[in-house]
Amino acid sequence: MAQTGGSRKVGVKASSLLDGRTLVTGGSGFLGSHLCDKLLAQGREVLCVDNLFTGQKRNVAHLIGHSRFEFLRHDVTMPLFVEVDEIYNLACPASPVHYQHDPVQTTKTSVHGAINMLGLAKRLHAKILQASTSEVYGDPKVHPQTEDYWGHVNPIGPRSCYDEGKRCAETLFFDYHRQHDLKIKVVRIFNTYGPRMHPNDGRVVSNFILQALRGEAITLYGDGGQTRSFCYCDDLLDAMVCMMQTGDDVTGPINIGNPGEFSMRELAEIVLELTGSKSPLEYRPLPADDPKQRRPDITLARQTLGWEPKVQLRDGLKETIAYFRSLIAS
Ligand code: NAD
Ligand code: UDP
């Protein structure tokens, strides 16, 4: 399935031969690897493309040797020539620590990556889904966030490489749709957590769980009063795959997340309770441009996808804690 050159022209007729083949960029990351599992379980062939910047081989190790799975180490800022009939574009570091490590590369991944994947979709007449983010709303002035809100984003701050990169990617998706009639799907993902999160990604869920399990201080940034809404990965993946299967008239953007809203202090208390840890709380300065509150309005997802998140925060955290416990043990 993977090609680095050769036959680059696939017409409409030939593209029907590609039915059942999916490209997942960022496929060895946290969400991408769960997506590969889900698509394989549905009987599709999966090409997982990743440069392993934040992705981990262990996330897809169990798939190596699967007859319908292929891994290709590749950076999406470079053109890619493969044959598939649908593309999920997830390649991009997602945690503030990771995306601020090399901000220029982060913007390139979002923007050049989107151009390359959209160009590929155009050649193949393939459907393409973009993993966008609630960060397109920035530090929102509208709460909860609806898809018609244009956001409140600092264009020159430390988070801008990610926020503006993702906003530009959305622009490219809609321009390809209008200009080239491309079949696009854009989902705006709100904070999602679960097993296979990178242990060093600095995100609040992985940080708090690891700190609690190791008996280290729980690092609360600011006064811990800022809020987030946490979606368990299985719920998110259900919505994402459902979105890909919608008719061509459904483009999004559609918010995907769990509307339950928690302050970081509340999250710390729940993690301490579920782990049985006695870790103390330690207050640290709030990072620049850290959004004060975030909660998705998922009315559109409910109506369009008939989807609803099912996993309560405590249940999802128990699964995630079990994952990190086994990671520490190994
Ligand atoms: P992740 O860091 O685990 O996964 C991202 C993957 O992309 C990694 O495997 C990484 O190696 C790969 N990657 C990065 N740059 C690349 C490049 N130039 N070429 C090829 N591969 C590259 O993060 P995740 O949480 O799984 O996020 C997946 C996608 O979902 C991202 O696009 C992210 O922006 C989006 N998203 C995630 C969340 C969340 O809470 N997890 C929220 C909003 C949006
Ligand atoms: N946060 C925190 N302690 C940590 C890591 C994060 O208090 O150890 C806070 C962070 O300031 C933010 C929230 O938790 O307000 C969510 O942070 P995360 O990096 O997980 O995601 P994002 O800010 O991108 O939503």
C-alpha cells in the first residue's frame, strides 16, 4: 500500500480499487494508535504514518505482523504518495510541552502537513478528516463553546504555533472543499485522555496520575480554578469514526468532547482519591495564555452523529490509572 514514488495518477475508476484502505497520520500517537485498533477491528486495511516525534512504537507494537496493518516512518511536512480511500490527519504534537519544544516544526506540521495530505486526498478522490482542536477557540469569551464562535486566540504567544497552525489547517480544509470539491470532515477535539498517553507529555491528566502514583507533589498551575472538560478516548474515537462515515454534505466543524466541566483542583482531588495517594498539592505559576475555562457545546454532534459520550470521568480515570500503574511496573 505504501509507495514513495511511482504511479502518482489515480483516476476516479482506479480509486474504487482502494476501497477499505485508510491512512492514519500520527498513527502511533495516543489517539492515532487507538484509531488504528478500531479501524482494523472494523475490517479495514490501515496504513499508519508517523515520524515518532511524540508517538511511541509500543503503542502499535501489538499490530506489527497484522496482515492488514502497515507502519511507515514519515514526516507529513514532506509529500507522501500512497493509495488509500480515506485519510485521518492526526499528525501533530498535542500537548503544550511537546508542541512548544520546536514551535516552527509544529506550525509546519499543521500547515505543510495539511497541504500535503489534502493534495493526496485530491489526487485519490479520498475523504479526509482533520483532527482539529478546541484550541481554535483560544481563551474563549463564549462559554460553552459552539462551533460558530470564531475564538479569542493570541497570534504571537507560546501557544500560537499550535492554535494558529490548527486554525490555518481548518482554513485549508475548507478552501480545498470549496475550490476542489474535496470531501472533508473537521472535528474539534476537546481535552481527551486515556491509556497510551505519553508519560512525559506534561498534560494535566498524565502529570497528576504519575505524580500521585509516585508520591510526588501534584503540580497545580495558577490557583487551580481554571476548568477543562475531559473526554475518554473510546468516546472520542467513536465520534471520529462516525464523522468519517457521514454523507458528503457533512463537513463540520463539529465539537467532540465531554461537556462535564471540572476545575484542575477538582481533578487533583479525584485523582488523589482514586489512587489512594497522599501526595501534597503544590501551586506553580500559570503558563502564558492558559485558557481559563473550556467546555464543548456538543448539540451539533448529538444531532449530526447521534453521538453522546458515555464514559464518566471517574471510570475513564480508573482505566488510565491502571495503564500508568502497569507502565511504572514495567
Ligand atoms: P500525540 O502526540 O500522542 O500524537 C500525535 C502523533 O503525531 C504522534 O505519534 C507524533 O509522533 C506524530 N507526529 C507529530 N509530528 C509529525 C510529523 N511532522 N509527521 C508525522 N507524524 C507526526 O497526540 P494525540 O493526543 O494523540 O493527538 C492526536 C491529534 O489529535 C493531534 O493532531 C492533536 O492536535 C489532536 N488533538 C488531541 C487532543 C487531545 O486531548 N488528545 C485535543 C485536541 C486535538
Ligand atoms: N495543568 C496543571 N498542572 C499540570 C499540568 C497542567 O495545573 O501539571 C493545568 C494547565 O495549566 C491547564 C490545564 O491543566 O490549565 C490543562 O492543561 P493541559 O496541558 O492538559 O491541556 P490544555 O491546556 O492544552 O488544555
